[in-house]
Amino acid sequence: MKDRTIIITGASSGIGRASALRLAAAGARLQLLARREEELAALVDEIRAAGGQADYSVIDLNEYAQIDDWLAAWRESGRRCDVLVNNAGRSIRRPVREALTRFHDYERCMRLNYFAPVRLSLGLLPEMIAHGRGHIVNVSTWGTLMPAPRFSAYAASKAALDAFSNALGAEMRHEGIGVTTVHFPIVKTPMIAPTKIYRRLPGLTPEQAAGWIEKAIRQRPARLAPPYATLFGLQHAVLPRLAQRIAGMSGL
């Protein structure tokens, strides 16, 4: 981890913030991306006060022009990205029956959860290919391994990112570039606050989730996921109707 340059999106809070603190303490050089400058600046000050290395850029990843401008500035700086952590995301919990006139829910999720990380990855890959090494960590959800009722917009956008990750990982192995998908279970962040039922369910703290991110970077597996989600995914592959029935009764 020492002196590796790691770019983290969605770094102003939650998993991104906790990961930044953990990776900085391990000696990484960080470039932090998010929309909220006040939170980013405070985080960078905290990291530097503890002896770490970090800079930040304010960027709205929903805006492709801002991504392209940032990529151009990054190339101009001459800095090299060792690891890209595509962490920023948007979650919407809404039954399909209540989303029949809300196609924009699906567009918003795809824009931030899929197109933004793909655009960033494509922009940084030429540099990684030229140096013969690199790593992309894509944050996903356990909801792509099994049916995810009430999360059709969110899960679909993350499933698209999973498919991109799988294809990219297969193609880039011989280039020295690793691709890891992290299928998080519930993480107690502001993203889940609107869903009151999640307050009573077990889940990871942001600090525990940051441990998963560090493990992904150190070990470079193709996938990190809770064992129970993987088992349910196997059940879904073999007995899809039963898996749908069970998921539909869960109330989550």
C-alpha cells in the first residue's frame, strides 16, 4: 500500500470516507473525488494532520463533462493511478408498482452507478495499460447475486457494473490489470437512512466496509461477497423461482 496512488470516488462520507482514512494510514497517496467540498477539505485536513497524503477534487460524477475535464487535468498533472475505487453510488428503494411513472429513477441510477464508473475506468485504463499494471475496484451490492425486490433501479445499475467488471477483468488479466467487484451487504451509511427497517437489521459499519476495500486492494480477488449471498446466488442459479419466492417474502 505504501506510496501507491489510489483514487476514491464518493469520498466525502460513508464507505468512501472510512476507506480514505484507512488507506491513508496504510501509506497510500489519495486523490479523493466527491461533490461536497467542505467535507472533502475536512477529510484531507484530517488525513494530513495524521501524517498521510491526500488531495481532493470537487466533481459531480452525474455530469460527464466534469468527468472528462477531471481526466484531462489528471493526465496533464503527470500523476499515475495505481488503483481506482469506484465507490460513489445512488440507491433507490421503491417497488416497481410505485415506479411506473418514474423512469427517471432508472436513468439516475444508471448514470451514477454504471456510466460514471465506466467513463472513469475507460479514461484511466490507457495509463494503466501503458505501465503494465493497475487495479480497478468496483463497489456493488449483494443484491446483484440474488433477487432484490424493491431495488429494481439500483440493482439493475449495479448488475450492469458487475457485467462490465467481469468482462474487463477477463480481458485485462494479461495486461497486468486486476478488477475486483465488492458485493457489500447492508452498510450503516446515510444512503440507507430512508429505509427504516434497515435500522433493525445487522450490517457493516463504514469502518468494517473500509476493511473490505483494503482487502480487495491487497489481495486483488475477482470478487468479495458475503458467503450467504454467494450461496443464495447459487440457489437462484439452480432454482430461480424458489429464490424469487423467498426474496419476495423477505420484506426487505
